[in-house]
Amino acid sequence: MSIYKCPHCGKKSFNPWTKAMTGQLNSKGRPCMECGRLCVNGKGATIFKALYCLAAFAVIIYIYIHGADNEWMFTHEAPMVIGLILSMFIVPRVVNAFFFSLAPSIRIDTKE
Ligand SMILES: [Zn+2]
């Protein structure tokens, strides 16, 4: 089963790029190009993102606490933190592009 299939109509209407740009379960979702109904990245992607953000956040705290331990940490603290924060936005999108299946959006749309 392709992960780029629309959960509503079953057509392969997503590609890695559009899937990456599609939000998680708690977002509004992206309309399928075939049937126009909203799709989101499913439970697996949502859990992965939550865990990844938690892990990255833990590392940021760790870096922050140990930021003045030695000269290397002191000079690399800011770029590491910035990199981690950026990765919180980038990594889940990259993972969404290639893993986890799509799910129907559960958010109630005013149009329906
Ligand atoms: Zn569809």
C-alpha cells in the first residue's frame, strides 16, 4: 500500500513534497487533488513529531545547562540550539515525506 494514497478516494494524489507539507492530525490538512477532501499525516507521524520535539527540547535544555562547562560548549552552544530548533521543523517534514500513511482529517470543516 502506497503511503501517498488519499484515504478518502484511494487515488495516489500525493507525492513526497505535498505529503511533507501536509500537517499532522491536529492541523486542518491538505485537500486531495482528486476528490478535494482533507487529508493529514496520521497517528504515526503525529506521535513521531511529538517525540522528536520532546527529545530535541531535552537536548536543548542539556546544552543550556552545560553551555558554560568548557570553551567548546560555550562557542558551539548557540549554533547547536539554533540547529536543533530548525530541525524540529525540518525533521518531521522529511519523515512525513517518506514514512507513515495519510489519514482523513478529523477536524470539522465549516464547509461540510
Ligand atoms: Zn482523494
